Amino acid sequence: MEGTTLKTWRLGKKLGSGACSDVYAVESVNPLGSDAGRDFVMKLSPLPQLPAAKLKNKKRKKTPAERNADALYAEHLLYKNHLRDQPGIPYVPMGGYGEDKGYRYLVIERLGRTLETVLMEQGPVPSATAARLGLEILETLQQMHVKNILYVDVKPENFMLDTHRENKVYCVDFGISDRYVTATGKHKDYKEGTVVGTPTFLSLSCHNGVTSSRRDDIESLLYVLIYLMRGDLPWQQASSDAEGAKIKKTTSVEHLCASLPSEWSTMLKQIRECGFEDRPDYDFYVQQFSRLGGKKGLTTPFEWGARKTSKAAAKVAAASQESTTDSPVRKRVKSVDEDLTAPPPTAAKAKKATAPEKKKTTPRHSKQPKKASAPASKVRKTNKKDQKHDDDDVEVEGVGVGGVRPQDREVFKAIAGHAAATAAVKRYNLRSAR
């Protein structure tokens, strides 16, 4: 593919592969304005060539290639109609989406290292740095939630730094993002079914296949940040997803955060008490992150661990890990903008925090069970009826109950069409982050 031109974009070196697409470095044949000085990457999915008779059969099951192309289309619409110009969202140039020569593509600005790569190369990050990262990512998640969109696939590989000073973090890959509000303005109903996401960083409720809501994005974010500080998580060595879920449920917050400042355990307890339909207390988390992050300015580069691993050594370690690890829990998709993965470093020991914990402040929702009792290995299968979505099943902020803008119908129709694919996420070799 290198050297191929798709409309106004010329493909360069292949950088990596994701669950739904391959990623290439690209350059614009006719750069416009500020795009002339930018570097870009292209997410590329082949368009399936099917007979017309099959395409007309609406009841048939879509092929993996079709679902991948649908996911890329849905991601494009999210960027176009909801995420454009939002904090922590990559820039998408004009003409950055299209179809040509049997491929569907999406172009975004090229970013730097993923947080997984940072951990792999430099070891566990300081608590203050994790808090600064959390503050920026939380702002992005909150803006998505305001627009009734859930990130869902929260993991270190999906958070990338800017390419220059590494003083800003971006969210990437919205292929399995979802919405949590219906066309009538109501929160989606509490249901149990298919487990969707990266097992290592899933919330406790999502391990039971519970429909994702805003609280789950925040809980997953906290697992990511704790992972970056510790260097590992207790349930990563499990031999199966079910075993990993069991270890996560039985690991106390105190044990998980024993080496960290007390604010981390306080935040994790707080979000676990948040009800299914409840709005997370974003201000509370902003306050905690700000306290932990200190007075560093927003333009100050993040401070990482002292250990530095060469790219060559990291690549060898990654190859070794890939050839010897086949546990369902350990399997994960490479970051779309990253072609290296490696085992995480040993957890750094730190002083135990002694500050008292704060009491929970958010009441549980009446529909939320007091305690999840269904084991991860016995999650009920999703009812086919639950997978059906009305094309108009969407509520967008500022439109009103039952009102849907034409451009919003398109994006959520694409996401709804992709909903059936989420049941097959694991078949695409979705791997939990180490």
C-alpha cells in the first residue's frame, strides 16, 4: 500500500493495526492552509465487495469486513458532528474521510507516544503526573458525556501524547463508543448481556455485562491511572477473563491503592458507589486530581519515571511477549497509532498513605443492584431484541426530548448498526492491557 494515493492522500509507511483498521503515515497531495505543516495518519479499512442480492437482504448477518467499515464510518461521524474542536480530541483535516479504490479511510493528526509506551519505556509514573493526566482525560470524557456519548474502550493504548513537548494527552479510537440516552430523553435501561471493552480496565459492573453508563468510563479511567502508577494490576496474571474478573472483585480498594496517596482510594470508592443512571460528580474528581497534581502549569511537560528503555530493546521484549502469551486476559489489540507493545515494568514501591478517607457522597440509583452477584463466567447472552436499535433512538443535548437533528440521525444510525458488532469484540482478538 505504501505509495498508493487515495484521493488527495498519499500513503507512507504502515504504522500498526487495530481491531477494525490498519494505520499508515500519510501526506496530503494538496495541503491547505495550516495543514501544510502537520503530520497525519490514516486509518484504513477495506470495503467488502458483495453481490447486490446480498446487500439487499437486510436480515443477513454482516461480515467482519462490513462491521469494520461501519465502525470507521461511525467514528468519522462522531468526529464530524460531536467531537470536532473538543479538548483532548485529535484534529481531523478537511477531506479527511472518504472512500477510494475499494477502501474506506479516516485521516487524523499524527500524535506521539501512547501511555502504554510511556510505561513500557520509562517505568511507573509519579502520582502527580497521573493526576494531571487524569484531569485532562476527565475533561474530555465529561464533554463526551454532555453530548450523550460514552467512550467505552478506556485503556492506556487509547491515550496519546502530543508529538512535541508531551504536555497534552488525547483520546483516540472511538470504534466501539456508544450513547446512553434514548430519543425520548431517558437514560438507557439497566440490562445485563455481552461484555464489551478491554477486560483489564473494565468496571466491576461491566464484567457482568451490564450496559455501560457514565460511571463506567470514570471507573475505567481510574484503573488506567492506578496501573500507570503501580506498573501493574493484581488481576493481569489471570489465566482467563472470568478469573481476572473474580480477582478484581475480591481485591480491596485499600490493597489496590496501598502504595498511593489516599485520594486515589477515595475516588475509586466514590465512583463504585455511583448509580447506573447517576451523573458522576465530575467536580469532586477535578478537585482530587488538582490536589494531587500540584501547581504545575498546563504547558509544562509531564514528568515520567527515570528508567528509559531503548526502542530496540522494547521491540525485542514485545516480540517475546507476543510469542509466549496467549491468555484471553492478556490478549489485546495493538494501538492504532503504535506498533510496539511490551510487558509492564515491576511496580514501584511507595509510602503508604495515612490520610483519612472521605465518605461516599453519591447515592445509589434505585435500579442499581446492591451487589453484583452473577459470576463473570456466566454472563447471560444478549437477547437479539436487545440488539435492535431504532434509527431515531438518540437524544442530543440542546435539541430537546424526542428531537433529533438530521446530522445526528446519521451518526447514531451508524453506531446502532455497529452495536451488533460489539458482541463479537473478543472475536477480533481484543486484548486486555498488561
